[in-house]
Amino acid sequence: MQISGVHGIGKTSLVDKLSKRHGWFAFKEEFDSSPPYPLGSVGFKGFVNEMWILSNLLSSRKKGLNGVVLCDRGFEDALAYSRALLDDELFNAFKEVWKRLYEIYPYKPDIIILLHGDPLMIKRNVESRSRKTMVEWRENDLEYILRVQDAFLSLVKGDNVFLIEVDSFDRVLSEAEDIILKFVRK
């Protein structure tokens, strides 16, 4: 099960709550090292970062896990961010590599819950975290938030994708939980 969406939308909070409530294993968006350039970089630096993220996704997922596994982000997130950060030429190059890797990627999600919401609310969420990297990574840049969210909504589609509009955490938690439990009980 993959929880996707723009930074600051509430993915990590949702994964934390669901994994604790049900005892499900959670893969968090945590890496052993820092990206080569600040996240949110554009052009060549953005391309290098997105390749770095793909590499980390490939090496961080483990085989042999049973039961429900929640992933805070996934391959589709790298595709959406690359669309928001890269010009057409670099995006098309990235997308070709992404498609070839995705074909052989053994951990495709059974379902993707794509969170989306009011960009101003997302900006407030990001600013409330007070991360040192917020400005350098452009996390609170409203235009950037809009581009990333638009990229998610245009690229992440399919029968296994469930859109949830974020307005209240309790409602999002309940809706995501219902989606996952219905799938698990099949």
C-alpha cells in the first residue's frame, strides 16, 4: 500500500497512525544519506536528485515482508516530482529510465492512496514543521507546491489509485483505512 502526494499533505502522519493502529509495517521516507543537491533543484541538478531518489527507493524496499506494508512515497512520487522540476527534455529522459526500472521493480503497490488538497493548507503545514531545509528545498513555495500537486494528479492514475482530498485528518484516516481494509479482506 502506497501513500503518495505532495510534501506537507500528511502522508507520514497517515502512515504512522495506520501502522500503529493495525500493526502494519511502514516504510518511511528516510534515506541513509543526503541528496547530491538540495531537493527542489531544477534542471540537471534536479535530474541527478531524482535519479538518486530512484536509487534509494530500489535499495530501501525489502523482500520477504508479509501482510500489509505501508509505503510513505514510491516510484510514482519520483515521476511526479521530476515532472514538476525538469524541463521537457530532462523529464522525458528521466521518464524513460523510470519506465524501464518500474517494469522490473518487484514492489509495485497493490493500491496507491493519492492525497491532494488546498495548496495554501499544504503551505501552512510545511511552514508549521519549521524544517531547516524548508527554504533551500523550496518546500513552502506555493508555485512549486501547485506544480507538484498538478503533476501527481495528471500522472498517477489507474484502477488501483484512490484519490483522497485532505481537509480533516480524521476523515482522511477513516477513508484511507476503509480503502486498505476492503482490499485486505478481498
